[in-house]
Amino acid sequence: MYNFEFERPTSVDAAVEALKTEEAIAFSGGQTLMPTMKQRLAMPSKVVSLTAIEEMKGVKSEGDGLWIGGATTHATVMRELKDSYPAMASLAGRIGDPSVRSRGTIGGSLANNDPSACYPAGLLASKGTVVTNTREIAADDYFQGMFMTALEEGEIITAVKMAVPEKANYAKFIQPASRFPLTAVFVAKFSDGVRVAVTGASESGVFRWTEAEEALSSNFSADAVDGLSTPDGSGMISDLHGTGDYRAHLVKVMTKRGVAAC
């Protein structure tokens, strides 16, 4: 590691001000930031922790949906949504291990937008909205590719909003070493249709499988997916854990499992 400034503000305004320092970076859990700093892949002059900002923590009902503070840990999401949104609680409860779940946050995960992260699929399937210190961004507009988002420099995620569907399930094919999904699918059934969000598979990051959404909106059963062509394997992640074609195949398999489990 190397020398850097560390600041732990207690308000959103103070955090935004601290991030105006050249080469400053936000810290909200640090599961990705700390390893990259140790390897000198990231060398910020200042690390601004968001973990002491109480207004960015917690879970509460908001209208017909939910509000989750950006600094809320995975463990808290798992515990607080157990009854109100079991599928999202299950997603949070299978991230990493207990140590990761006790420190990692929903805002940190969404800001990083790892192509194999779990929350992007959950938020995208749940008609989610990312709330920042300056605006609100629909999930459909927020995710813009591998590790890419609509966040601007100095903008931080203060909260997320999401709708609670009639039925939902997060089907995750786990890569045992990392606990990231090799491929995972979040299926959410609403009164106006079905949303299917896929993570861990595409080189472009999380995406909605619109063909499956159309089929399941007409017939919400695992059989409705049988006749569909899987996404093109050439656009899928291919590594030592699985080829692009294998991941494309898993998209259909996990979608069917998710629907069957709803």
C-alpha cells in the first residue's frame, strides 16, 4: 500500500466536497477498491469513506416500493427485506461470505457495476431507480457497460428505489471460488408484465432478456422459455470458468429455474 489521505464525512454535502479533491475516490465497502489499490491499479490521493453517513443507511417502504440507502450493507438488506421482498433478501444473502456482507454496500456495488455483480440484475428487474446527490436515474439508463454507469465525476449514490413485484426469484449459478455468479437471472413478475435481468454472462454487463420478457408476460411458466434462442454466445464472457456459449446456455437454464421457483 502507499500513503494517501483518508476522510470519513458524516453528511452527503461533506462527502461531495471532499471528493472535489483531485484524484479523490469514494469508498463504500471497499471489496473492489482495496485490492486494486494494493496492486497499484488504482492510486487515489484521497479515499472518502461514505460509511459514516447515517442518512444513506437503512431500508424503508416508500409508496408501493422500497427505499434503500446507498450505504446500507448487504447483511442489512438481507435482514430487512426478508418479509417484504424475499427475492431481493435472498440475492443479498448470497453475496460473498458473512465478512463481505457485513461491510459491502448496495451503493458501492452499483457504483462499481462489476459485470458479475448481483445487485445490478436485481435493480434492473425491479424497475429500479438510482438516487444520487444531484438527480434520479432509471436503472434502464444507469447501466452503460462493463464497469460503466451514468454517474458523473463526483456524483455519489445516496439511495436506490425499487418496486416490489407480485412474484420474483433470483436464480444464481455460483462460481464457488469467488461466490460471484457465473451466470444469474433475476425474474420479476408485475401486473403489467415480466422483467428478466441477467448478470455474470455478458461482456457488456447486466442486461434485460427482452425475448424472454415477452414470452413470460404472455405465459408465466418455465415452458414459455423453451422455444427461445439464447443470447448470442459471441457477446458473452469467455474465461477459464466457462465459454461464451456455455454462459449463453445458462441464461435460459437459470431463467427457467427462476420462473419455476416463483
